[in-house]
Amino acid sequence: MQNVEQTTLTESADSPESDEIAESVRNAGISGAGGAGFPSYVKWEALDDVQYLMVNHQESEPNFYGDKWLLQNRAEKLATFLEALQEQFVDAVVVGAKAKDRDAWMTEFEATTNATTYGPDELPIDVEQESGIVIAYTDDKFQYGMEQVLLPTTTGTTVGGDNVPTDHGWIVHNTESLYNVSRALVDDDPVTHKLVHVGIDVPQHRFLLAPIGTPASTLLEAAGTSLEEASADKVALEGGPGWCFENDDDLDEFSVTKATNGLLLANPETVEANKRGEDRVDLLGVDDWDERRHETEPSTVRPDRVRIPLITNPAYEGLVRPSTPIVREGESVSVGERIADPTANGISIAQHASIDGTVTDVTETEIVIERE
């Protein structure tokens, strides 16, 4: 997430075709930066058939700041990229943000883009009458973070049944995913790091920039606790307070994926009392989240060892294929170096080294790198 030189997507003859965009997104190893972590290039394969881009900037989880921080601190880069997309490929770009975040987090982006803005009482907009960049400010409702709710709320577009947004002319990305797309297309940078929050029953809430494959021990140490303490009397949860799931493996098997946005610890009794259905845990009502002390600027962690998964979300195995390793044990690699190719058949993305080091293990599910 380093601050990179501002460049444009449109360079006359060098402007990419739509199929080249999808291939670049695939080779950069981009998948959804939150939630299910589905490979993002599949959306861009439909670019010729879509008219609009929705930036899901809701960030509905309390005490999460990744998207807000990116849009504020990378406003010029994201604005330049979105304007280029709108000029070349889509009729309008709609940013769905919360009205409560406007003053604290959106002023830089508004000024940079000179965007058309709408308040909650003016929604939904008639997107067919819009062009350029539009910011649709919504009320503060957790459910608006779901694209199937955000789209009809802001634009009147209903996605139901087996349909997906591209069937209705929309590409939808959250802000971090879209930022990764911009870095891939403009700067040829792959995904090597992830913005991750560590919170709830830890001594200090942390907002971290972590290499893909960072173990839980590194995240917990940054938050003032240890793997042993956490494993003894806490339940580990992945996701945010309103939509998280129990970690199925032991904490020492946990590593940051491209979809990891939070590692939370909670008491077993609290988790059990707030389960929704078989898997989901909703902790929104257990505390006054706005009163907690929390970080709003990310700090970088440097693990000695990373375990990079070959498939972002194992739940998709069968539909999504693991990447194919192209490195062997004992090889030295550098940050950003490709270590696994997309599998030829099926949905698959590339993987890249997230630290400088030596490959110490290659399995059917992961590549392990240790820092030299």
C-alpha cells in the first residue's frame, strides 16, 4: 500500500482493452478484499457488458478503517483511476458511502473529484441521468454494506435470485479491492499485503498492514497479547463484529488471506449468546463500539514467516482452483515476485511473495516463506 507515483490509465495508444484489464487483474492476484474473497478478474471479464461501477465504501463494521483511510489518503490516485475508467469504459461511477463519515473521511476525495453528491433523502438516484463520479451518501445501517442492499438503496437496481450485479450492468467492488485493481493496471503492482484489524478482547485495538500469510501470533503480539494467552480462554473470530465466523482451525494454523479484514477475540459465552444461525456471530449489540479506543492509521508488521494460501477461500474449492506453484523449496524470493500461476482450467489467480526470504515448504494448499 505504499504511496506510488500518480499516473493515468489512459495513455492514448497504450490504453488497455477490456480483456487485457481482466487478465491484468488475474495476474496481480486480486480477490475480494473482504467477505468471500472471490477472484476479482471474473467481474472484469464482463466489462464490455456493464455500464456502471459501484464503489462499496460502506465499511459497515465498527472500528474498521481500511476503506475510509484509503479513500482519504489515496484520494488523488483513486480519483484519477476512476475518472479514466469512466472516460473509457463506464457511463458513471457511484461511490456508496455513509453520511456519518462525510466530514471526517470524504472531504479530500470530494474536493479531488468535484463529484456530484446526494444525501440519504435524495436516494435512489436515476443513474441513467448521471455521468462522471457520483457519491451517494446513505444512512448509517449495517445492512447497506451488502451489495444486494446497497445497489437498490442508492440506485434502485435490484439483484435477486441467481443474478449477479454484472447481469444488471454493474461492477461492484469495495474500496480496498478497487485500490488493488488500480495498482495492478496503473503500476503493475500485485497484491502482497492486506489491511487487517485486530480487536475486541485484546489489550489494544490495532489497524495493521500485514503481508499476505502473516500468522496470528504476529497480529496478536501487535495487539499486546500472545498466541498462548488467546488460545487458552478466547474464541478466535474472522471478520468484523457484526459479521464474523469462528476460526475453524487452531490459532497457530491461522494466516492472513487476501480476504482477511479482521481477527477478533471474544469470550466463549459472548460468542455462544450472539450466534446467528449455525455459523455467523453478531457482536454489534454487546458494546458501545464508538466509545472504544481504536487506531485509525495503519502500522506495518514484519513477520518472520508467512504461509501464503493457494486459494483465498477454501469454501470455493471446486469452483475456484488453487494456484499452481512455480517455486521450489530452497529458492530465494523477493516481495512481489510471482510464486504461483493461475491454473489453466477454471477460476484461478496468481500468488506473489509477500516478504523477502527463502521458500521453506510448498504443499498442495500453501507456500511457506521465511525471512532471511
